Amino acid sequence: MRDRKFKAWDRVKKEWVTSFSISSWGEVIGIPNAKDCVLVEWTGLHDKHGNEIWEGDILRGREPETEITTGELRMIVGDAFVDYAAIRDAIIDNKCIEIIGNIYENPDLLATLTKKP
């Protein structure tokens, strides 16, 4: 069983908050403006550089003999999935995946990367 880690994106201050706790009934403790924050969970996975992959991260991966693919990592009931199958397969197989941003600090990145010419 993996450790459960959370961090919060403060939508007003535009910064990550990591010093807080979550009560057994789900209340965020230690963030005065918790209503202005979005909680994200660590997936339990790491990219090829050893960085923790979090919900909302934008990942780039390459499967052998395929082009570079990008996608946003999302969590559903504790399971991680990515919008694009090539990245999902590469995460499962622990291949060449790297974090290139996230939907909070880089909201336009995914749209820019996936835009068709």
C-alpha cells in the first residue's frame, strides 16, 4: 500500500501549500483559505527523473516506435489514469515519462501541446 500524500494549489495566491493535514472526516486543517484551494493527491508514481507524479501533472512520454505524446494525469477513486493511452502504458511499464508542467501553473500548456496544425 502506498503512502497517501496531498498538496493544495491556492487559486488566489497561485502557489502550492504543503503544510496542512486532513481530518478523518475530510476537513482540511491548517489552511486558513481552504475554500480557495484545490487538493491534489500523489499517484504513488515517479517520472523518469524520480519526481513524484501528482494529479493534474502534464506528462510527456514516448513508447518505442511512436511519437511523443502528452496528457494530463487525473485520479479517479485513488487510481491514476491519463488521457492518452501511450502515456498510460508507459507509466504502467515505468518507461520514459517526464513531468513537463501541471494544469495549475501551466494551464495553457496541454492545449498548446495537443493542438493540431
